[in-house]
Amino acid sequence: KDDLIVLGIETSCDDTAAAVVRGSGEILSQVVSSQADLLVQYGGVAPKMAEEAHSQAIDPVVQEALDKANLTERDLSAVAVTIGPGLSLCLRVGVQKARNIASRFNLPVVGVHHMEAHALVARLIERELQFPFLALLISGGHNLLVLAHNLGQYTQLGTTIDDAIGEAFDKTAKWLSLDLRRSGGPAVEKLALEGDSQAVKFSTPMKQHKDCNFSYAGLKTQVRLAIESRNIDATIPISSASSQDRNSRADIAASFQRVAVLHLEERCQRAIEWALKIEPSIKHLVVSGGVASNKYVRARLDQVVRKNSLQLVCPPPSLCTDNGVMVAWTGIEHFCVGRYDPPPSVIEPEDFV
Ligand code: KG4
Ligand code: ZN
């Protein structure tokens, strides 16, 4: 297993990413090309634009990943690629590239589930992490609480019934006219440091639902109403706002973040109780996905985990946000148990996984 060398390709949303990882877990290279400029221009991901940007970025990104690893395609053991969930126009750019390389160099292809990759990358950074474990996956499109019994065997304990937490962070950033050069989440996290998290009384979502599901649509609306009622002129970028206006925005950011994360804390506490009944031997809670790079999120969830005598495993930020390493690593895990497709023989433009 240690000798395997796998290329991972990720194009499910707004980042074009590739990485080369060894079966031993050594990361040989990691490249991410972000579409942040487009996000600023359009205030969100526009699928057609994103597809175009992926198409332009994919060849150089993959080439750079191989160059940085000092390898060529001939050195690879397999190609892993995200096949879903995500924007189909975007996914197919990555899948097409993977199949191209695989057919030219006679390599097996491993199709990877994006959310499984967010969870399994934790096993690359924490070698002690054995199945079964509990995972909270928090990203722009999904919130999931999953009990991972074994590779490929997962029980979903909770999911989002409307918007994911990352979407709520992104909209809050947009409505507060924060600097969106990176994604919205980090901008809200930074501004929240200046604010009073008790200043705005947002209510915690789904208090009355004693389950492990998530809802952020209502909190989003509460944020929008709070901005309107405080007469914040959100057409003015935060960098030009008066200090009073800036303070109001910081209070909203801090209060939003506190309640958004409180919802995660409550759901995780319940999920731990449920999970321990099903799999009493679990020792870890994995927290991954873009929002898991937030320091406040990590600190609060660490408290929950400790209270339950479990351990938190949270990948470093570069492996929490979308990346090629998690895809390559998940490819390695599946490849090792024989789950892969043989090299595609002919390349058909419309022949996608
Ligand atoms: O996993 P990811 O990179 O892409 C998806 O699969 O969606 O997650 C992206 C999400 C975005 O909504 C982004 O705003 C959020 O993760 N995010 C953060 C932080 N960094 C990224 N949210 C809160 N705080 C952060 N520091
Ligand atoms: Zn993701």
C-alpha cells in the first residue's frame, strides 16, 4: 500500500484542485486554484462561469501537481476524482481530465464522493483514527452527521433540511459587505473577533426538534432582518464604513457566529449520545469541511467532545476546505480494498461517470 502513488482531482464547486499522495499518507504535492475573483464579481458561484474557470485551470493545475511531486503520469498507480455531489457542469471537467489521463497511461480510476473525502482525510492526518468514528461535515453545500462504521459503511444521523452553515456564513458576509476575496466564512470569523456575540438576540434553530438535523435558512433571515433594522448601509464596503457602523456589523457577525455554532454544538451532543448507543467503541469526532477551518467552531466543538471523553480530529484548514489531497487519499483507501474502475479504453466526450 505504501508504494501507491495516486493523483486526486477535485472540481465539484468553485476550486480546481489536484494533489499527489502516497499510500503511506505522504503528501507529495497540493495545488488549489480558486475562483475567488469570480465570486466577488458575481456574489456567488455561477455554474457556467465556474465550468469555464475549471476548464481553463484543470490542465495547469494537474501539471503543477505532478511537477511539484517531481513525477509524470507514468509514475502514477491510479487517478482519483470527485464524482459528486456538486455542480454537474463542474464535476465533468474533473472527470473528463481523470479519464483522459487514465486511458492514455492505462491507469485505474477511483470515483470519490466529495463528503466521504472530507471525512476520510482525517485518517490521513490522524493515524490513530480507526473505524468506527463519528463525523460532522460542515461545508458550503452540506451539513452532515455521519456514523462511519467502516470504509463505505455509513449511517447518516443528521443532515441539513435547508441551507448549510457555510451558505449562512457566505450570505452574512455578503450582506455585511465584507471583503469576499477569500470565501465569506473567514471574513465573518475575522470581523466577529471585534464584536459582542451577545449583542443581537438570534434564536437557535430547531430547538424543539429533538433530532440531529440542521437548519440555517431561518438564521439567515434573522441576520438579514437585523441588518435592515439597524439601518446598516450595506452598499458601503466594510472598509469604508463609519466606526459605529463597523461596530454594528461586528456585533451581528459575532452574534450570528455564536448561534450558528451553538446549533452545531447541540446537534453534536445529541449525535454523540446516539452514536455511542449504536457503536459504544467510538473514540473520535471528526470535524471537517470548509467551515471546520473556523477557530471558534473548533474550540467550541472541542469542549463538547471533551465533555463526552472523546477526542476531536480536525484536519488543518488547507485540508478542511476543498482540496485534492482528500480525494487522492479517499482514492487510496478504496483502491486498497479493490474498489476502482479499470482504465477507460476509449475517450468519449460525453462518456462520464
Ligand atoms: O468544503 P468547502 O471548501 O466547499 C464545499 O464543499 O462547499 O466549504 C466551503 C465553505 C464556504 O461556505 C466558506 O465560507 C466556508 O466553507 N468557510 C468558513 C471558513 N472557511 C471556509 N466558514 C466559516 N469560517 C471559516 N474560517
Ligand atoms: Zn467541500
